[in-house]
Amino acid sequence: MRKLTYFVACSIDGFIGAPDGDASSMFAFLDEEFLGFLASTYPETVPTQAREPLGLKGDNLRFDTVIQGRTSYRLALDAGITSPYAHLREYVASRTLTESPDPHVEIISEDLVGRVRELKAEDGELGIWLCGGSQVAGELLDEIDELVIKTYPQVYGSGMPMFGAGFSVTDFTLESVRTFDNGALVRTYARRR
């Protein structure tokens, strides 16, 4: 069974973006140390367009598939990019996008949980990266096996929560914490089942 990992950036108070989804203030923390960590540990999470400038080549280490919500995907579309993670199998969960603007990107408009269960049941050593989408993460909470939370030293006050879902207690076990000189930290949690 392949693992679904929610690898996400958030503020100290748990928001992944402003109310409109904008998280560009977090880009200030993508310094040399942090980018080096991403390149060596999670290289497939770097968008295709940034991989060559960062010297990233070769095989994926952790993921071969990415799932993102429409709002996350819209950020790429607004920049004129229809396949932001062309080095992965790309899925966009959306009830409003009726047609994919790119043959490499599959739209999941119905039964997201069922489709994710199919992807998890596939043979393969690499996992599935849930890239973002508050509502998508809320809908897939029961399917998430691992959380990798990149916390940046900012407080948003309000915005898009990590999980856009109703109240539900779900337990995870802390596996590791990595701190950075710029104040960011990366926490990894495993699902307690």
C-alpha cells in the first residue's frame, strides 16, 4: 500500500494561505539552507520550472504522484503553467474544472476518496504527495498516512486552515523535527492507526 503524505507549508497558527489562498509571504523563508533541504530530501516537491535552476535532476526520492486542489492549481494556471509538476503524475481535485488544460493533468471531479484509495493500492515504492488544498485535505483526512509540515515564523490570524473540515480528533505521532536558522521548522508525523 502506497502512502499519502500531506506535505504542506503553513504559518505558526496553522494557515496555509490568506483567505484567497495567497501564501507568497512564506517565500521569504526559501533561503539557501531551506532550499538545500528541499533539494536533498523532497526534490519532487519543487515545481518543474524551478528544478533546473536549482540543479535538480534525476529520479524522485519519495513521490511519483501529486494531488492538489483547484485553488493551488489556479496559482500555476495564473502564471501560465498548466503542468506545474510535470515530473510527477498530476491530479487536480475540482468540482468546478470540467476539463484539464493539460493532457498530463487529470481532473478528479467525483469520488476523490475512492480515486485516492485506488492510487494508494497501486504497486510502487514511491508515495503520493498531497500538495495542498484546505478542502481537499479535509476530505482526505482519513486517507492521510503522514504529515510533513513546513512551519514558517509568521502569524496569519485568519485564512485557509490546513484542514478545511468539521471538528474531528485524529491522532498522529511525531517522528522528527528539523529547525532552520531562518526560524522555519519541518515536523514529520506518522498516522496513528
